[in-house]
Amino acid sequence: MHTLLLFAALAFAGHPHWHGKLPPNGDFDKDGLSNAAERAAGTSLRRTDTDRDGWLDGEEVAWGSDPLDATAGPDDDADGLYVVQEVAAGTDPTVADSDGDGWLDGEEVAWGSDPLDATAGPDDDSDGLYVVQEVAAGTDPTVADTDGDGWLDGEEVVYGTDPLDAAVFP
């Protein structure tokens, strides 16, 4: 009955896409969800943003967010990771710091650190370099002195020497 009323309302409104029947694989409102997916999710076939939170229904479904809940955005906990990224990383999409170590999950993922291990901070080996800096420099983020010359990798970077060459140090 509701579907019939919707179609009748569209016909009455003179909607340009009205042809008497909506194909299941079409995307009537152009929000990124097929008509069949809209019906399954309970979202509006006519509104691109059913919950009116500023995100297209298709974007929210792709990010693993709820297109019917305006409070469930793509980064619900404001940690820098979309819900779909949180799911992939195994972190909690409702908690900004899943391991409780004081670093946002998104920061830890960007640094190459484990957002589920409170002991694996952004400078795992305490050499003065974040994991992302270690990766860029080619040093080992689990060893404070990669080349074994007695100088921390971070010290060598600060002094401009090569933390990969034991013969070159400050």
C-alpha cells in the first residue's frame, strides 16, 4: 500500500523519472544505493540523505554507518578513522582510543602503530622517532639503535648523521 502511495505521489508531482515502476537495480534518488538496497535498509527512495545528517545514504552504508541515525556519522568517535576503517582495524568505532594509551586510533594507524596494543605507542623503541619517521628513514621501529653504533636513531637524525651506517655518527 505504501509503495502504491509513493508511486502515485510521484506521478502526481510530475517527477521526471516516473515510469510507473522503479527498477530494483536503479538508483532513483542518486544517493549511491540501489532501489533494492534502499528498500532493504529502510532508507528513502526519494531522499539522498534519509537521516538528514549531511552524508549521502550510500556513503554511510559504505562506511559502515547507519543511514537512518543522524548521530551515527562516518567517524562517530572523532578519532580520524571512518567506521569501516575501525572495523577493518578491529578497533571500537565508538571509542576514540581503543587501547587506552592516550593516542587516538587514527593517529596510531597513521604512525603504523597498533591501535589495540597500549604498549605499542608511536615511538615503540623510545629512540625519539615516531614509527612513521622510522619507516621513512628505513630504521627498525623496534630497535632504538638500528646500526648499533651506540647512538639512538633519533639522535642521529637530529645531528644529521645516518642511523643506518655504524661508521657514521655524531
